[in-house]
Amino acid sequence: MIRIDAMWLATEAVDMRAGPGRLLALVVAVFGAAQAHHGYIFANARGTRLKLLVNDGFGVWCAARRLHQGRFLWTAQTAANGVALTQPQFDALIIGLPWARLEEMQRIAYV
């Protein structure tokens, strides 16, 4: 299994034709370096496709996911170094749930 200690969400859209080399160059440009055991998530402009780039300490892995209906919920935040995601946020993101509102959805504040 590939160990992932931290997950980062790139806030700008990426051309999904980009392969591991181009995505790695984007990671270095945006985040400064591709840290070992960190994952970097990219989306296309329409929000229907994701690519995950993981540095396992020996090389990089690239995985892709596409939604046939709907869109991935992306952040409107424009952070220079991307947004850190927790494991539950990542799990929600890849199935199309509102990952940014997970804490808020944990409690019912009104009826």
C-alpha cells in the first residue's frame, strides 16, 4: 500500500491531459517541492475529473477519477499553496460530497 500522510488540494484548474511529469512540475511550482508520502489533488475546469499525484518516496504515482454525472465540489478559496485536506474530507471529495462542510454537517443546529 502507498502511505499518504498529508493531502493537498490545488485550487486552480489543470488540463487533464497532463501526465505525471507535468503534474509534478505543477506541484513543485505551487507547493515548492513534492514531499514524500504527500498526495496532491488536481481538477479540471468543469470539475468533472480529478487527478491525484502521490510521491511515495521512490517515485510518483498518478491516479484519475471521473464523474459521469454531477461535479466534484471544489474550493472557491484561492490559496497560494493549496488547501490541506483531512482523510474524511478527501473521502467526501472523491465521491462528490460537500467536503468543505463536513464539520458543519456533524451537528444539527436548527429544526
